[in-house]
Amino acid sequence: MTTGGLGRAEADRGDKGGVRTALAGLTTRGRSFFAAGIAAAICAYVLGQSDLLRVGLLLAVLPLICATVLYRTRYRVAGSRRLSPARVPAGSEARVHLRMDNVSRLPTGLLMLQDRVPYVLGPRPRFVLDRVEPGGRREVSYRVRSDLRGRYPLGPLQLRLTDPFGMCELTRSFSTYDTLTVIPRVEPLPPVRLSGEAKGYGEGRQRSLALAGEDDLIPRGYRYGDDLRRVHWRSTARYGELMVRREEQPQRSRCTVFLDTRGLAFQGAGPDSAFEWAVSGTASVLVHMLERGFSVRLLTDTGTSVPGEGADGFAGANQESADAAGMMMDTLAVIDHSDDTGLSRAYDVLRSGNEGLLVAFFGDLDEEQASVAAKMRQRSGRAVAFLLDSDTWVREPSDVPGPLARSEEGLRMLREAGWTALSVPRGASLTDLWSQADRERTGVGVTGGITGEGAS
């Protein structure tokens, strides 16, 4: 929300500054009147015509009076802005609601309202507000849309004040602004069983040992309504008060989604580039796995993990899932190419723990980096890789020597290391690739990548 006022503190800038501001606000009509009045006054002095002199003085003084009165007018106006929604997928529209309140005891004149928006969101919206009565309110709205993800500032809000004769216009600005976050497009994915589990909850093979042994049991104090069968008598005797065993919480299966952001691994730019497809695919997998009940984190080639370092960087409890999803989407909204040339830092993070399911989006891989990527599989229960051959994204299919020739060696190395690896040609559908990865896991279907746009 943006709030502010146009009062005395904003207008008082000293006499000299006030004169300069008032004169600078003269419109073309006001300057023309002033110039015509000066010319008429000079001619009247030369010709000795007193009537013409009075007309000249009137023409010259009128715009000065309008500018002075407008500058000294003390409008107290409060403005607010509301985004609906504040986080929107690329290619979708958001609506911006503006509200102006006249908090003074005097009515306003004609107000021209303008909001500053980046050019990628569209033209600057402008509105004309009629006279606003004391305590009155005016509401307007406009839409913004961007095909490019990012964070875009909206504001500050500007008011253009004008006098009834159109001789002078002055601009007043509010000081605050809001931010619209454009996140990557999210594609709905089918509920496959890439990890061998239907849901992210359950006993599972990776269940925490702390939940299995009584030695690690942490009791809590008795609360009204607790089942007496859960009373832990040993702790009760030790602490001198009634203690009960905590309810065992199911361990959430883990999923790490890796995004290769190396600048040298991707060619091209724009919303239809290979890198943007990888970012959108990463966002789709993150949202899908969170909805399936997994504990998820985002990892990049720089070794940075989102949502954070707590609990190995994974989003844990249910109440944290929405916040974690928001943090990861905000990160993907502004993520850009890194200067790293290798994947070693991400490998160091992955080899330090048991990662569960690993889903990776790779750019171009040379032999050395394909070897590092293959080793990432060692600490994961199951690993799925989407390998983008960016050469096919910047050239026509006829210009590429052989189907997906550059990615074949990387695919072979990943598959030999146990990855379920798929090539991503230009225009491929992540939904089809996701289903194909499940078929390859179970040994059904072909083992090559999708070779046609939208094919499976």
C-alpha cells in the first residue's frame, strides 16, 4: 500500500525556489499569454496607447496570478495503491487499484493522476479526476502484464494540478512505491511415482532414525485432553510432573530440484529461450512436489539453496510449505546466469547428505561437467535429468547436424551413472517429458528423448 499527502511541507521551498517552480509550471497557453502581454505593453509604450497598455498588463499578469494561486494552494490528498495479485505468473495480468482521498476541508480542482510503470509492463496509465469534495474519494484501476519474469517497481504516484484557465500545471509526487513480482510460468504435471512413493509422507526407506528409538524420545508436559496411555512414566518420575510422549510425525520424503544457471551453458535470450524453459520447468517441479507433500529445496550451480540452511535447506513442516514456495518463486523470478564455469560447488552440497529424489535441469554439458553431473546421483535415491541442448533452441532444425547431436554424449554418461536422463528439444512439453521419465523408470517406452514439438 502506498500512502502520502500533498501538504505544506512539500510545497514550502523558499521564495526563490517557489518563483522558479511556479514559472516552470506555465503551460504553452500561459507562456503565450505572458509573451503577448509583454509585447502589447512594449507596443503601447512606444505608440503611447494607454488602452493597449492595460490589455498587455492583463495578458501578462493573468498567467502569473494563476501560477501563484496554484502553487500556494494547499491540497491535502492521500493516495494508496493495491496490487491484485502482487505475485503473478509471466504472461498473466495483474490489476492495480489506485485510490485518492481528499483529507482537507477544501475541494480540489481538476487532478490528473499518473502512475510510473516500467515499459515492459505497458504504457504509463493516466487518469483525469474531477473535483473531489472534502472527505471525498476517487478510485481507478489499470492492468499490467509482462512476458518477462522479474521484480518491477510501480510508482511513485504523481499528481498534476492545473488551474481552471489551463495557464499552469504543477506536478506533485508521492515518495513510496510497490513491487510487482512476475514469477515463471508453472505447468501442471501429472502425479507420477518417480521416487517410488505415491506421496511425500510415509515410512519410506529414508525414515529418520531419531523417530525409531526410545533413547531419542523427547517428551513434553501433559496438556488437558491428552490420552493417559501416552504418559511417559520414566520422564514423569524424573521431572516431577506428568509428561507424555510426543506424537510421532511422519518423515517427509525429500526432493532437491537443481537448476543449472551457468551463462556458458545456455545460448539465446528472451521468453522462448532454453534458459527460460529451464526456469519455468524448475518452478513447475517445485510446485508439483510441494503439492505432493515432499520436503523440497531449490539448488543452483553456485551452491546456493532455497529456502535456506536450516534442516539441510529443505522446507519442513506443513505451515512452512507456503512460505517456502513463495521464497523459491521469488528467487526464480529474478534468477539470472551465473559466472561459474562448473558444477563442483553444487556437487559439494549434494554429496554431504541423503537427498532423496533429485530432479535436475542442465544446460550444455562438456565431458568434464557431464562427469561431475553424473556423480551427483550417488547420494540420491532416484535422479531425473532434463538436458537442454541450447544449440537446437537458437537454430532451425535443419541447421543442426543430426538430432540432438551435442547432448548425446552427456545423456550417455548420465544414464550410465543411473540417471533417468531426457533430452529437451526446442518446443518440448514438460508434461510429456515428465510422463516419459516415469515410463523410463519402470522400463516402459523408448529410452531416447522427445524428438518432436509436443510429442511424447
